[in-house]
Amino acid sequence: MVSKSESSAGRLVIIGGVAAGMSAASKARRLKPDIEILVFEKGGYVSYGSCGLPYYISGMIKSPEDLVVYDAKFFREKRNIGVFLYHEAVAIQPEKHLVLVRDGKKGEVKEYQYSKLLIATGARAFVPPIKGTDLEGIFTIRLLPDGIKIKDFLREKSPKKALIIGAGYIGMEMAETLMRLGIKVTMVARGHNILGTMESEISKIVEDELGRNGVTLLKSTQVEEFKGENGYLRSAVLNNGETIDIDMALVATGVRPNSGIAKEAGIELGSKGAVRVNERMETNVPNIYSAGDCAEAYHQVLKRQFYLPLGTIANKQGKVAGENMVGGDASFKGVVATSTFKVFDLQVARTGLLRKRLKKKVLVTSPVPLKRVREHIIIPAEAGYWSS
């Protein structure tokens, strides 16, 4: 069933209610107290920090609600923002300024007219084509419900052996979490190095830290199949023919932008499939903006668009979009690819470019001091380690 909403010449519609979406809505509300703002969120939570999920699973954060900055009720009552949970935008009709939204509980599809539209649909976990991923005990960790599901599984099933596929930031943090919970962890890395965004000497220090804390690391290794018993995961078959016994697996192999609805509406995408935007967060379609993990960002060193799905970037982009949607002139100047994570007793951070990218002459021809474009920081305990 499709029903029509009342039209509005001064209505902001925002698709997605986590980092970028709610930052945009809040910024627009502060600048324009009387404009109508509607936010449609596919899930049951808004404005939460998914970076804290490993710490919720470990028990350091006691409740999933502690990860929520403000709930939907707060935005409705305190900021006069219409927030619709379990509502999924299924199509955009730019020529009519319409968004079609499905109510996840009633199953009804309703049309909403907009004057300005923000696409802030985020990103989804990428799962490689491995046989057996439908078995119970295999997880991804991207959204708050993912963390809740993992926490419930740990409490109910008490797994003893876990496999983590992927040796990136979230894999590192989850390795620490599971080890601290008394679960034996094996980590599988597809390449011959872990942490592809880090220099090799930094990766080696992190490898040593994993080993000191009992994590088994298998490099240049892939999982070909999961095997189970009575619907539950029991083992994984590796590409070298080895089978390892496990009762839990976490697939942490990166994310992909949720940009399908934008593509179908004729909005331009970049090389990684994320929505292409300018510094005002405008797309190539008039009156439609995009921000957050579904959108690209300008890389100040590479001098081109770049895909870097991080919560800090999403919040900043959302504020820029929100201001411009109500007539402002804000701009997002870009990123230098700064990120950080913790694993056991190490704090690891990076910014700029790797040496191998510098050697490929990806920079402009004028010389740029190396320290300005690439610094890696590791802090074991109180000591500092810099590579530059």
C-alpha cells in the first residue's frame, strides 16, 4: 500500500539517523528553529557510537543505551525533530522531490515530499563469499544491534574458541575483547602483512603485541568454508587445507557504502561506490546532499576524492550538510586520513600517506616534507614511538 503525505515547501528529509544524519538535523534545527525536519532511520537506534561496541561486549560499557548519545524521544521532544524508527527509505524521485519510505512494522509505503534531502545511509559490513556463513555463531560488527547480538551469544553459549577474519582496526579491538573474556582467538589475515594502512615496522610491533597476549595470527591465509553441526558453527576450513575447531567467528573484512538508493536516483558515485559530493556536501542532483559513511571525502594530501568511513568524519560532514540545507555556506575542507585504535597495551594512530604511496609519486610535483604528510604513533604504556 502506498499513501501520500502532505507536501511541504520547507521540509528537510534525512535518510539515516546515526552520526551524519542526526548531526545534520541538529545543526539545521539550531540555525532554523521553525523548519520541519524529518529523519527516517531503518533501525531502532539513533545517534550512537559504534566505535564503542567492543567495549560494550567486553563489559567495560554496561548497557547498549550507554552508547546512545541522545535517543529518538530526546530529538522529538527537545529539538522538535521528527524521528521515525524502523522506517526505510526505498526510493528517491528527484524530479518530484519525493522519498518513498516503508514502515518496517506496518509494511506500508508512504511518500514524503522534501525541499532539501540528505542521504546519510552509512555503510554495511562486507562479508566475503565463504560457504557456510549462514551458520549460527558467525557475526559481523557494524551496528548497535550487532553488538547486542554478539553479547547475547557470549552469555548464552559461552564459546571457547573464536576466529576473527580480518586484521584491521575492529579485528584488533575484538581480539583484545574476546581474549579478556577468556576466549581463545585465532586471527586470519589475507595478506602477508596486517593493518594495510600502517607501515610494516608498525605492523610488526602490533603483531608482537598480539603474540604476547596469546592471539594466534595466521597471515597469507583465507577461510574457504565454515562447517557446522545442528546449525551451529563448529569449524573453519582454510585455503591451506587445515581445519580449525571454533565455536564463534567474527567477519571483520571492511565495509561497503550503502549507496544503492542514491545510484538508482541518478546520483553520481565515486570509484569505491560511495556518493560523490563537493565541499558543501552537495551531490550532482540539485537539492540532494550526502554525508557520512555512504559519501566520499576530499583527501587534502592526495588532492582527490577518497573513501574513509569514520564516525568523526561523518559528524563533521553532517554539520556542514545541515547548515547548507538551510541556506548556509559551510564547507568540509577534507581529511588527511587520520585514524586510531587500541589493542591490549598499545595505542596506535596514523595520518597522511604510507611510504609506498609516496614512492608512486601520488603527490603534486612540488616537494612536500615527509613529516607533514605521514606520521605513525604508537604508545606502549607511557613511552612514545614515532615513525616519520
